Amino acid sequence: MDSQHVMISLKETLTGLLSVIPPQSEIIYADYPLYGNVGDLFIMKGTEAFFKAHGIRVKKRWNPDNFPFGRRVGRNAVIVCQGGGNFGDLYPYYQAFREKIVKAFPENRIVILPQSIYFRDEKQRRRTAALFSEHRDLHLFTRDNVSYETAKRYFSANHIGLMPDMAHQLFPIIPKSAASCGKLHFIRTDGEANPDLQKDDPVQSYDWKHVLSAADRRGIAFLQTVNVLNKKAGNPLPMALIWGKYSDYLVKKAIRFFSRYETVETSRLHGHILSSLLGKKNTVIDNSYGKNANYYHTWMKEAPNTRLIRETPETKENLPALT
């Protein structure tokens, strides 16, 4: 199967979500990301594109900093939570918000879009599973086989599914320009970095913080402050609309940045996914706990223009980058 058919197939697979978010249904999009991780913005844009493609009506859009707990949402409204890689205890703020949603709306269907699951603390995992088990209409979608098996084992009281990342709904993305550079080294620099695979690399590398300018980061910080103040004032400003337009600009900037390169080597999952959406040959380096490798083996290993660099205590795989 060629890469284009793999990407088309992944986009078509996402229609499986319609079994729990039917076309023409009314939803609350509970936790769109209002911050500078551009990978999560691609997830958000793919999610919005999915809603639009299937006539799903978004009544309200909220983020974790402005969600109005205590406001009634209507018994028939489906509450939809953002997908991504923050389900677990590695990013406790967003996990705590999801858990608060589950506790606050026991009568509403809740759908958690495709997530990677990672808990460092077994007690935290058991606590979350116990809380989720009390909700009778909670649908947890995972985005890789390892997360799926974890969910089936520990969250068996809920409805468990396996779906690709929501960013695949954006396929195809047309490059903004012809490639004028060789290989892009797009390497994460946060706590998910894999030091064994990224150490002592003399090649110039980039991360999302390099794609966004200082002015971009100030703009994000300003809107985050306005968002918090807006909630205190009763949310009179349409923050979702304002952020939607600004994040369009940030996403387009990232597409322009990646468009300049012929090939990509990356330890960012959405560096890998964006490269694939653009039809670029790419090598994906595993992150600190196997998220990238799990995703690659679940969905991307059949794509001929992708390769994986992975090293774990149990197995070592080191395939050369495509050139």
C-alpha cells in the first residue's frame, strides 16, 4: 500500500467515531487547547474538520481554564474531550480537568477522543479507573494498540475504542512551497525527550518553540491572560472564535516551516504526522516512554515513506533515515 492510500484509510477510519457522535448531533467541545504546542493545535483543527465534515453541531467550545462548571448543558448534549497524549499522570492538569468533567456530568454521554495512555503511578491509574467506572456512558478512544490494551484492562467498565489521531482528518495538506532545504531535524526538548536517541547530535535541530516567534509566544500568553479574565467577567468575549483564528495562523506557519524541507527526522509525534500529511518522507524517533513507536506500529508501519528509530530495554531497532 502506498503512503497516500495509508493516509486516506486513516482518515476514513475516523468515521467510526460517528457511532457515538452521530451526524447532526449537538455537542459541547469541552477542552480545546489554548497554548503553544502546535501538535495539539493540529489535533484541534482535525477535530473541528471532523465536526464540520459530518454536520456535528458544536453548541459551545471551552478550554480547561474557562469551562463554566455549574452551568447546565442539556441532557442530550454529548460532551467531547480533546484527544492527544495527555491521558495519565504525566500532565496532571489536563487529566484532572477530564476527571472533573466525568464527575460533573453523570447523565451526559462523554466521549474522549483518541488518546495515548501513560501512567507512572499505579495508584493514580486505579483511582482514575474507579472514578471513570461510575459513569455509565463514557467512551474512551485510544490511538495506539498499547493504550488500547491498557484501557481494556483497567477501564473495562467503560466503552473502549481504537482510532487514529484526529489530525488525520486534515489529509491532504498541500505544501505551501516547493522544498528548498534538505532534511529537517525536528527534535523535542521537553520531558518526553529520549536522551539515549537524541544525545550528542551535532546537527542543528528545531522544536515547536523555534517555529513560533517571540511575538507569537507573547500573543499566546496575552490570549491566555484574556481568557482567564474573560471567565471572571462571565465569558462575554468569544474566546473560542478569537483563538480559532489565531491558531489558524500558527498552524499555517508550521505548515510553511515543514514545507521548506524535503525530508524530516523527528521525535515529535505530530512532526511525524504532519510530515505524512504533507506527503514527505520522514523518520520518527521514539519518545521517552514508547508513545511514538506505539503509534507507528499501530497505524504507520505500512506507509513506505516512514521509518522508525526505537530503543528500549527489551528491543533495539535502528533503521536509517530516508534520504
